[in-house]
Amino acid sequence: MNANPSPGTALITGASSGLGESFARRLAKQGNNLILVARREDRLRALADALRKEHHIQAEVLSADLSDDAGIKRVEEWIRSRTDLTLLVNNAGFGACGRFDRVDIEKQTAMIHVHIIATARLIRVALPSMVERKKGAIINVASVAAFAIAPRSAMYGSTKAWEVAFSRALAQDLRGTGIRVQVLCPGFTVTEFHDAPDMKDFERSSIPKFMWMSADDVVAVSLNALKRKKVVIIPGFGNKILAAAARLPFAAAFSGFFLRKRR
């Protein structure tokens, strides 16, 4: 039995690499049709072509920038045009290290758009059809950073904390509808996330190797957990410890050690 509520149709944001690409590959293997959303259309097309050939599924490509209203509206319109969406994976996201008053405000507000506004709007437009059919699931990809009050990551951590709080509340709202809600909170994952220019202050070598997980392993935990009713999923024992430790009084100083810029 597949862990996801399909085979059906899954929409994945941030699908051009990392966790989004891993979600796409695993869901295609399970027989799901896909709509792949990201800014990098060339990567999406290459991935869609490969998955069609390998798994004989339908894979559509939708290039959209979720940091602005036009991109969000484009995805909303696609969702409204369909009645077969069974899984929505809100995976798109990015981070920017640095003290809040020194990081470009456009980067900060873009995080709000991608992590909060796009997540809320896409869920709102997807839910009516899911509820009517009593079939569907939503996965919001947050982070263990949601549980920490960390220096040099004020906007990232707070937007991820919103995703956790919202997902918990949404799961309560949807009790009895047949719709499952999950918020996935991975820790350090081997993706391109930390390669972005906005993460130049982050030192990969400062994190012990045992703390890193592969994107495929994180996605496997997420999809296997969909068969259960648990809303908050933290993959990996080390990350569970990290999330618990983040609530301790010394957590902010400890986080600062990892995020500080080495010169």
C-alpha cells in the first residue's frame, strides 16, 4: 500500500531540485501524475521528460516565481482548473543568513511570500475540491529551525514557525473531512539550499556529518508518515534531539555558533 493518498495527481512547488525533486521522483515511481512548479523551467522540463519515460506518468511543467503575486496566481489558476489534485506539496523555500537589519528587506519579504503567503493561498484554493471528494493530503515543508530562536536567521525561522503552527491548526480544522495535513521539519539536508549566495555565512563543515540526511531519506520518511495521523514530522533521531534542544535556554547561543561567519 502506498503511503500517499494516490495514485492521483500531485503538485510540488520548488520541484527543480533538492527535496522537491526527490518528492517528484518518489511520487512518480508510485504512479502519481505530477505538476512540477519552480522558477527554473529548463530543469523542470528535463525532470518531467525523465519521469514520463521512466514511469509512464503524466508530468506537467509550470514555471512560476512564488515570491510575487503573479507567480502565485498562475499556480492558483492551474489548481482551479483541475478536480483531480490529491496531494499538494508546499516545498518551495529559501533562506538568507545575517542580522535582520543587514539583510536586504526584499529578500526578507520574499521569504514571507514564498513560505507564508504562497503556502496559505495554494492550500486555500486546493481544499474545496479535496474536501468535496473527501480525498487528499497537504505536505508543508518547514524546518527544525521552526523550533529555535536563532540569531542570523530571524525571518527564516519565524516563517517556518508559522508553517508549523498553521499546519497544526489546519489539521484540527479538517478533522473528519478525510484530508490529511503534514508539516515536514527536516534538519540539515544535502541539497542546493546552502549553496545559494544568501547562505554564504553558513559553513557546511561546522555541522557534524552524522547530522546530515539525504533528500531521498527525508522524503521517504515524509511519505511513509502520511498513513499516520501525526501532523508534525521531524525526520532523523538527531533532528528530533535538535528540535528538543532548541527550546533550551542556551539554544540561541548554540545556534549562533553554527551560523556565524568564519573569516
